[in-house]
Amino acid sequence: MDARPLQVAIVRARYNPYGGAERFVQRALAALASGGAEVTVIARRWTPPRDGEAAVPMRLLRVDPFHLGSLWRDWSFARGVRRVLAGRSFDIVQSHERIAGLPLYRAGDGVHAEYLAQRRRAEPGWRAALTAASPYHRYVLAAERAMFTHPALRAVICNSEMVRGEIHSRFGVPMDKLHLVRNGVDLERFRPPTLAERSAAREGLGLEPGRTVFAYVGSGFARKGLAASIRALAAMPGARGVGHPAVAGAGAGAGAIPRTCAGIGRAAAEAAIAAAPKPLPPVLLVAGADRKLAAHRALAGRLGVAGQVRFLGGVDDVRPVLWAADAFVLPTLYDPFPNAVLEALACGLPAVTSTRSGAAEFIRAGENGFVVDALDIGGIARALDALADPQGRGARAAAARASVAPLSLDALGAQLIALYRRLIESPAP
């Protein structure tokens, strides 16, 4: 094979600078460019990233046919992509959209059928019925099945073993066509903070020293479990200032005098307790934009934790949010492999995520986080409470960072280039 640069086309309908899937595309582009590939992006809309990530050399082909509504939008984009590709030649066409007839698909959005199955668990019956009858969801399900069963499909890039298993079991795609290439994370950019950086981050967010802070990062609040995170925060022992057992005296019964006050008499002990500063209730930082922000703000108010849930909106650079926090929470209903969890782990934050999150494959219970069912509010609360304990915080931070150390952008680029070379060297039958 000649030594000319690989000609790679990446198909992604829309780039949202806050979206996890789009952030993967941006990082993949950087990795491919550094590996010598020449990249063309075929997109309906593409907005450069705004969080300091370097721009990547690429050619942009816009495909944005007239449309009304989501179904027509997706259908017309798929048809437009096929027309564009019919008149051009690429070594590799990697689609991030459900378009039948293309050779390589990256299942970054997971399996829509599985997402709907998980969504039904959290919806009332009437809403689940509406979802099942939705023309748009019916179109996506049909497009998904047509793509996975199309004879032209040669390979699928899966970002987690969870997604790999779902595709195989639901559509019968052979395992040797399902290639595991996990998301990469910029390990230089996302790293544990220095003491000065952590102090500056907390001060910038108005956080007092000694307050336990949890971080949530992500748009699409309903799917990614923000309501469950708020409910879990409210269910924690320290949500209203009771304090963590490690501070208040673990195992003390009602009315018991903490060990630190033993021997000075009940009256003096009670006076000392009354005069002591009250433990600060934990705070949940929410970085992300969503149309249902008001509903989630109202939920926090009803649960009595409005003052502890701080909505930051869409954040260009999430590092100060992560650096200010003690743990990360994303109890998503369904997420193939959330970049937000990787970035948190890389910053040394232990993470609480769900059983239907691809990132759960990197969590070791108690070491760098916990894996809990997305609807188990009590379980999420207990996990957060365990991570609020200052004892072992340094060990958890080290374990979190170590768990994602192999997922560098260089490793991502090398895996993608190697897969492309294999596909080129073994042409389709």
C-alpha cells in the first residue's frame, strides 16, 4: 500500500460543543490528524469547540437539506450524505449517524432500542405509550435495524463492552465485526488539580472550605439522571446539615455524647456541641444546559435542597467544576460511554454512575466510585455518602486517575488508524 495520507470522511449531523458524542468526534479528528490522516467532515451543522481545545485541520462539507421536524431532518440528511459520497472517493467513511449502506459505523450513541427500553422504566405508562407510538422513534428504530443488518456494513466501532454486547444480541452482528475502541481523554488537560488550582476553583464558585461538593456534568437531564442525583442528595444524612458520621461521631446513638466530649460532663458537652460550628451540608454543582432546567430547580426546592443544588448552565471549561468537587455523579438511564465520567476520573474524582453506563466497566466499588441502578435513589445516596468521607479521599483520587490512564488521545488515534488500515488491506468481498 502507498504511503499517501489516509483520506477519511467523518459523518456527524451536528456538532454541539457541550455534547459528549461531539467531543469524541473532535478528539478523534485531532488524533487522526496527528496520525497523518486527511479528514473531511460531512455535517449538517458544525460549530468549533469553545473550551480551549485546539482547532483541527479538516475540510467541512455541509449537508443541510430543507426539512420540517426531526424525522424529515434525519431522513433528508441521510439521503444527502449518500449523494455526497456517491461523487467522492475516500479510503474510509466513518459514520456517527444511523445511515444504512455505509461501511463503518461508530456506535457512539449506543443502541436506540436499548435506550427506549431503559427509558420505559422511568416513564409513566401513558408517556411510554406515546414514545412507542412516536413516528420519530419508529423511524430511528427502523433506520438502526436497516443499518446493522445491511450487507455493506463491514465494521462497527463500539466504545464499551456494554454496547458491543447489545448490538450482537439485538441484531446478530458477528462479534468479529464489533471492534472495541474506547473514548480517549486528554490526560494532560484533565488532571488532578494542584492545591492552588483547587482553592481557586472553589473560591471562584463560592464554596466554603470543608464543604463536601459533588459535580454533575451533562446536558439531557432526564436521560443522564439529574433528578435522581438531586433526590439522592436530599436523601443523604448530611443534606440538611446533619453532617457525615466521620465528623459527627460514627455509631453514636440519639442523644449520645461524641467521644471528643467524653469526660467533661453532659452539661458542658452539650454546651460545647451547641457552640461548635455546624457541619456544612453538601452541594451539587450542575454544569449543563437543558430545556427542563426550571423543573429540576423546582424539584430541588420541593425536596428542601434548593440552596445546595447550584445550576451553572453550559460551561465551556468544566475543569474548575471538577477541580472544586470531591466526587462525581452521573446516574444515567442509558449512556454508551460518557466522556464526562472519564474526564472526572482523570481529574482524580471518584464517580457514581449507573449499571447502564459504559463507564461502569472502569469503576471498582469503593476504590474509585460506585455503580448503582439509575432508579435506586437510596443506593445513589449511600454511594455519595461513602464518597463524602474524607478518610481515604487521597487513595480514591489516585485510583480514579489510574483507572483511565490507558485512555490517552494518542492511544485512541493509534487504534483508529490501525482499524482503518486493516479495513483497507482487506477489501470488502
